[in-house]
Amino acid sequence: YATMDPSVAKLIIDHRLRNEKRSITVLFADLADFTKTAEGRPPESVIEDLNRLFSEVEPVLTQYHGHLDKYLGDGLMAEFGVPFSTEHHQLLAVMAGLRMQARLKENSFPGKIRIGIASGTTIVGLVGSEHRKNYTAIGDTVNLASRLEEMCPVNGVLIDEGTNKKVSHWLNTWRIRVGLSVDETKNLEARLSFLLDAIAAAPTSKLYQEAANLCSELGDMSRALVYHRKVLEMDPSQQGPQQRAIAAALLTGDERGFVTVKGKKERVAVYEVTGLRDPLADMKRIPGKVAEAFQRVSKGVWLPRDEVQSVEAVEGSLGHAEVAAAIAVAMADKMGLSEKEQRDLLMASYMHDIGKKGIPEYLLARENTLNELSKGDQDLVRGHVQDAEVVIQDSGLPRTEEVLAVIRQHHERYDGTGYPEGIGGDDILLGARILAIADAYEALTGWRSNQEPITAHAAVEEIRRDSKEGGVDPKIAKVFLDVMRDVS
């Protein structure tokens, strides 16, 4: 039986484990009402359920690079970003929390858990007596994560504001408002979203007034002030009422938007995670027909979402595989490829970066470009196209030789300057030539923490230029330009 994280044990043996301050994310999970339900049950039954619970969730923590700190009776504590630093520890923690909830539901676990997550600077190190020590984290962030877990509704995931800021690009969250139910909050936010769309199309003082009122109801006084001032700009005759409303907002503050947390002197902003954003819902960069093609081809096809998303979370590129796959199958459909060819391309496109599982995290979340790395690091990154086959095989994922070959060749260039083999022209498989363009477009337009995305129009023009210079197949580039006409 292992009682310590193997990576921690190795660091101790190598004398590389330090006591230090580090920015990390802490996760607490706990069975709801377990004490009540355990009373009167045979001990064997209680222990069996707990062992089943931990057997279900521990692999998820491992998959998302979490460090299992300790079991806490019917719960657990875990950290992300230790013992090895990780750029996107907040995203890894929240994805792990969502996946833990989903896995227990899928496997019909009889109990329900609550999860609390907080990010910040903590002290980490070996804590204990001279006879027994535990690698753990201590500090305000740990306490906050524990309190959020206690507040969390069953089957939910609550996060603090610092975590929310880091994951909001990929995840849907809603802010808990004091005195408002979940449905009331969602209805108000839906009405506000509708109003803001109307304002973007044709702003009027009346619309701004309604937006200010809704923000006040939500307790978002900062935005309410902005909209009250917009009313004044558009209709100076409203100066008296608006000045009174502004004064009231300044006096009230964002009271409703902050929650009292036991052990915290100041009230804090708390968010509930409601799920992943749909990466195909952004109509500014993904035409509706592309999303429709993905839905049609993927219907009835099992996709390895857990395996792919856990790699994307490390890199901070969540949704990359789905967007690339959608564009690729839309192009394949336009070119008249058979249903089998489209399904093979779908699977290859969805798994094309799965070989990055073996790349060190500091290289996945790097800020510099591939050409700026040392030759050794470049080889590690480029090796993912060949390592994919090993990862797919070890994970027991469905595969065909055609799928593996497309993955292996998707970084080849039409002019022969790509990798790993440096082949060019029609020697590159058709599926790989299609995927190369889809992959490039998503990388250019997708949000990354280390680069600003460019507009869909600019990305389309970049691929048009690349086709003229021989980097991608010009015939397939024409198909891409046709598919993406609605956004370009």
C-alpha cells in the first residue's frame, strides 16, 4: 500500500523537496450528510462505500496532475501546482472537480459530494513530527477552500474569485448573490445579457437605465454606476434622478455580490461552476455550418474527452481539439469524402495533440515560440506527433492505422519544411493536409494565456498567404476559405 504520492517520495529521496511559499490551487471534497447516513449501518458497508468513493475520484486527481494531500474521513484535500509548478493549476483543479462529480454520477455512486476550490499563495512543505511527516499546504487559501466546500450545494463546485478569473475563458460560472436564489440570479443575468445585446445593436438611454436597474438588483453596483452615467451622457435631462441613483449605488456598494465566509474578516466573491463553455458556440470565429458538421459526424462516435481535455488543461488550450476537429470534418464534407473517411478524420483531429501528454509542463505552457527553444526542448515538443501512438495504445483508445498516420503527419508542411519526416506535397496524407489547416486556424484564433488571439478574418488571411507561399496545400486552402466565408 502506498501512503505517499510517489512523486513526493522521489523528491524526498533526491533531496529536492523544499519548504516554500508558492501560488497553488487547493481543492476540498466531502460527502454530504455522510455522518447521518452512516449511523446505524454496518461498519463494513460504510468502509466499502468510502473505499469506492476514493477509488473513483483519486484517478481523476492523478489525471489532472493533482497532489492528493490526505483523506479526511469522508473527504479529501488535494493541491494543484505542487510538488511541481504548473502554469494552469486553477484550470486543472476545476476540471478535476467537475470530472469527479461527473464520474460519481456516471457510475451511480450512492452518495453526493461537495467541492470547494481556492487559489493563492500558501506555505507548502513537509509538516509533522520527527517520526511522521506529510507534504501539505497551510495558509488562508487552504482555509478558504475548506469553507467553500462547506458552503457548496451537493453535486456542486464552488470557487473563489481568484480561481474564477483564471478559468472564465473556458468555463461557465455564476456569481452567488446574497438574498437571491439560483433561478432568480440566472433570470436576472439572462435579462441583462439580452439588454446588453440590444444596447450593442442600438443604444438608448432607456436601455441603459434598465441595465443599471438589473445590475443594482444583482448587487453589481460597479456596473450599475457605469450604466447610470451612460444615461446621463445620452439624456442630460435625467441628471437629478441619475445623480441620486449614483449616490445610492456608491453608498450601497456591491453588498449582494459578496458572501460571508466563516473565518474570513472580509466578505468574499464566490462562484459556482456550471460547466464547460461550448468552444463551437463562438459565431465570430466558428460558422454555424462547421458546428453542425461536427454534431453530425460525431453523433454516435465515442470521443476520448477525458484524455484530451486533461492534456489541454495543462497547456491552457481547452477546446482546441474540438474546434480543429469541427473545421476538419466540415472541410472533408465539402470535399466529398466518404462517411468513414470523415469519421477517421474526426478521430485523428480530436486526438492529434494527445501525444503532448509526455511533454514536460513547463514546455506546454511556455511563453516563447518553438523556434526560440533549445534544440533538445524543440525535439521534446515535436516528438508529440510520434508519441501519440504510444499514448493512444497505452490508454486503450480506439485507433486505426489511418488515424495514427494522420496524427503523425499533421505537422508536415506542403513545401517539405515540416516534421517529423520532412515530406511534402501529395506525399502527405490528405487527412493530415486538411488537419494542418484546421489546427493552424484554431491556434491563431483561440485564447491562450501567453498570446492574444487574432481575429477570424486575420487568421483566414494568414492561411491564404501561407497557401500562396507553399506552406499548405493550395487546393485544400481554397476549400477552407469557402467553409470559413461567413466569418472572413
